[in-house]
Amino acid sequence: MAPYIPKTQYKDLFRRLYTHEDLASFETLTHHLSEPPDYYKHSLAFSPANFTPTSIDVDGAYLFPFVAPQQVPQSRIIEHVVYDHELNPVTIANHIKAFYNGYEDHPDLPAYPFSKNTILEHIPGTSYYMGLLLPHFGHFILEVITRLWCRLKDEEKKLSKFIFHIVGQRDEEGIKQNLFGGYWKAYFDAFGITPDNFVVANRPLHCDNLIVPQCALSIGVYRAPDCFLSKDAVRVWRETHRRIIDSTPHTDQNSAYERIYISRRKVENPFQGRLLENEEDIEQLLMKKGFHILYPEDIKSEAEKHVILSQCRTLTALSGSGLMNSVFLPKGSKVLQIISDQINRGLPGLEQQISIDTLCEHHSYVYYQDDYVSDTKKSARIDLRPFESAIDSFLYDK
């Protein structure tokens, strides 16, 4: 595949705002940006959210530890970690990663060391399968908690355990201390997941009964023509948001939070970079436009953050996990993704955010520019003059 480098004649199309109407045809946007790579041509970013996930109850289910070399076969699908009582793989348990080519079934089964002497831990009662646990915030919000769509439909059913897979043979108690001592706890609390009923399948398990829900979404990025979006994911996000807010006392509505910019300026050792060299200047400009600058590192709790987001109707941030907080905004909110060509070359943020905005029925905007500081894909510099003009258009676009 040829390098993704904008053609000179398209330079005037950068450093500008792409409006909600522009994004109605994602193919038009990518045509303006450059000769789009193949993965853009297959994007389903604006496919109708008509996928309906399914679930099954598996009696006598077996779960084995995730072993990466065995369970990422040639097709690049993370799969086959749940088996029925006859050791047939329960394929709807598969973790769907769009950049692993989406979902498809095939005969490349991992070579598990099954033996008559395998020690199995018995899990009595009915348990709920949560899929692959990804503690990274963006992946956690998109791919982990959305498995709870099935739980939302039948919360009266008594569950014994919530079972997760995790990459690597890590100590379960250590994992619990990390998760329930961090931001994840608020999301687990919202659905009654506690250290006592949280189980990591880092050893062979045998469940009396296991509810296995299918993934609720897979965003169309890179080479994946067979990804899907489901409104069940939106229902989980909105119910999670409501429950977290209801779990804590909070003050009346504050109009100061109607417009929010999520800053990355205080991020230490940023994963994948994605920094703005002149972010302080951006903050000053946006504050003049009525934006509250939100530093996630300064938030005392997830509950506090959700109370703030409940008052927000206009959100902007650099492309990445911070902007994924948009899933908690009410329908019809305006979301502006700031992205540079240098950052977008190797990351799927552009498509992911537009897909999520569309699924949540937000008004999605993109400020796309080709200015950058280094060749490491880690930093960019915003030209303030065209950016201010774009912000004015964004705020007053209907």
C-alpha cells in the first residue's frame, strides 16, 4: 500500500472544518484528503445501526486462558476462548477487533493442550461472559462494557460470576486491586460487578451455565468490510451514565460546562503520543469562546466527570480516548474531532469517532490539518488563525 501522503493540490482542503453535512458522505471527505487507502474505501462508518447482537446460554461451558500465539491465527481474529460441553468453540464469544479483519468463522482452531488430567475450577450457578478485558479507557468503553447489553434486558436473573479473559497470565488479585482501585470501579458498580463476583479466566474453568453475549459493536476501520454497529451499545452507555450520576450527590446544572474541551496537556508518557505542541494556546483561544477546559487527570472521580458531561452539549478534543467520552452526551450534541494528517496516518481515530457520533445521533465535525512538528506521529501544531475561524463555524453551525 502506498504511503498515505496528501497530494499538493489538496493542501487548501486542510486546516479547515468538515461539518456534519460534509461527513454525511465519508467517501467524499476521504477523497478530499488524499487518494484514500483501501481501508477507507471499505469503511462502514455510516452504515445503518441495524445489527442486533445475540446471546446464548451454554450449559457445561469450558473457558481456557487466552494464549496469544495460539488464538490469533492467520485470520487475525481474537477468538475461540469459550467452548461448550463437547469442546466445540462458542464463536459468538469471540472478541471482535476491526483491525483484525472483523468477524468471520474459520477452521483455524488453536491447539490447546487438552488432557484428561487438566485441572478445572468449578464455577457453580449461572455466570456472565464479559469477553476480553481491555483496561485502556477507549477500548474499555467501546468493547468491554457494551457486552452488558444482554444484562440490561434481564437484570433479575441471579448471576454467580462475571468472567473476563485477559491477555497474559496475570495474578487475579492484582488485577482486581488495580481495577477496583481505579476509574473502572464506577462502571463495574453500575452493573453490580464486585471483587467477589469478578473472575479472570487465567486458569481452566468449568461453568454450570454461562450466558455468552455477542459483541455489541465493531467499528469499521482499516481493512474491515464486515464490521457492525448496534443501538444496544448506545443503550449501555446511556444507562451506565445515568447510574453513575445517580450514585453520587451533585449540584444543580452549571452552564459553565455546556462547552467542553478535553485537554491532553497534563498527560504523562502519553500512549501513542498524539500531543499538540501549542495546546496551551489552543486552550486560551477556546476559553475566549466559552469553553471549559477539562483535564481528566484533575478529575477526582468518574462520578464527577459524568456529572460534568451531563451538562455538556458541545465537546471537542484531539482524536483519541478522551473524545470517546462523547458516548455519554445526550442525543443531538455537537462533537468536534481535532486531527492532523500526521497523527491519522497510522491510527483509526478519524473513522472511529465519526462512527460513534453517528451511532449516538450526535452532530459530528472534524477539524483536519496537515501541519505537524515531527515525523514520529506523536505531535502536531495547530495554526491558530484558521482554527479560530473553524471554531466559530462549528459553534454556530445548525
